[in-house]
Amino acid sequence: MGAATSDAVARQQAVRSELSIDGRKLSYVDFGGNGRPLVTLHGHLSEGATFAHLAQALRPDWRVIAPDQRGQGASDRTDDYTREGYLADLHALLDHLGLDRAVLLGHSLGAINAYQFAARHPERVAALVNAEGPAELGLAGPHPLAFLLDLPFQAATREALVAGLGPAAPYFADRLRQNPDGGWRLPFHPQDMYRSEELAHGDHWDDWAAGTCPALLVHGTAGVIPPAQVSAMAERRPGTAVATVEGDHLLPTTAPDAFAAAVRAFLATLQAHPATR
């Protein structure tokens, strides 16, 4: 079975559900199965469905549950993209799922959310996978998502929206949403994501180092975490393993097999330790 076919099977088996948080919809994809729950958090400009390949690769031992984080995918927009807002969503999702303790996996924005949640709610996190989530970022240099401010959010037709996206079209064209009035839109609002990225920047070393559960730091050879920071993150957080994957920042989608293999190897070590269950 090829990767594309495998991903399609995982998507077909998935069930989309939602919960309401103060009147705002948070949507999530449950890829199903009888395995141990693994809650996965995507990065900016993405959505839970992008973990389909990982979900299929981890069967039958793990059941992947992937929310669309606030303002992305099928989840509602909000005025709040603070660190506290994202962590509150995760807390509500775990309660909704009846998970007193969970294994978390996050990519980029999702990784920062995951390790900050683990630091502040250690009793709720059995283990952590951080994929390309720096402990310190955005303290200097241009805004990495500045290009978003030149993108349209919606257009009357799909063709018009794709044309308006210009060079960015190949990255989003397969995930556009149709509005009730027949128009088309992006699965996120560009200004929301610009602001969310800005609010994710900072020095998060205290949160990263405060974690106590077993952790895996996965970074790409051409990723966004500098090599010196990778080494420091492993040194400053006891119980952290490091996996280097040939690839860029978007490892779950650009190096799916290698990423899944690294995650699967780490998760296999947890199954031998009842304390992480």
C-alpha cells in the first residue's frame, strides 16, 4: 500500500467530532482504533487531518486524535490567540475525551502548546513528542509569516481565490473551504495566523525545562531549531531523547515516513513502562 493510499484509508476511517468551548466550536478528527490515545497538535497554517499518515503508521498500537486548533481547519475563529487560550483548548479537549492523562505530540506551534501544557499540568501528560518546536524563537529577525498579510482570505470562486494566492496557492489549494453562499475561503484567516505566530514568539525555556515526563525532540536537518539549541534543549530537560530527521521544518508532511518511524520508536519505549500509561 503506497503512502497516498495509506493516508486515504486513514482519512476514510476517521470520525470528525466537535466540542463547544464558551460557544466556540473546536473540531477534531479521531482516526479510530483500539490503541492507546495519542493527541496530536498541528502547527500554523495546518489542521488535524494532516496527521493521517502518522495515524496509519502507528496502528494498531495507537489511536490518533487530532484537533483543528483554534482558527484553523473546521474550528471557529476567535479574538484570542494567546498562549493561555491555546492551552485552555487542550485542557477542554482532554476533559471532553475523558483522558485524565495523555501522550501529546505537537508540531511547531503545536509543539510549543504541548510542552507548555506539560509544564503547567504535569499530572495530565504521560509523555511528550516535540516536533520542531523551539524553546526560544522570534526574538530577532523578520516575522516568518509576514507573507500572509498579502493573501486574500476569500473570493467569490475557487479559481479567483487560487489566483489571488499566487505563489502560495500550491500549499493551500487542496484545503480550501466553500462558504454557505458559494464563495471560497482559506482554512484560516491570514491576519489571525500572523497574530498567533507573533504571540508564540518568546523565551519559553522555563516551560521546556520544567517538564518531567519522557520526551522526544524531533528536528529536521534543515528545520528551524539551530543545532546549538537542539543540544541545549536535550541537556536542560532530563529524560529527553533526540531524533534527527533528514528534512525541513514541515517533517510530518515532507518527510512522513522518517518522521513516523522516529515517533513510533519512541512510543514503543513507553509501552514497556506502566508509569507512562
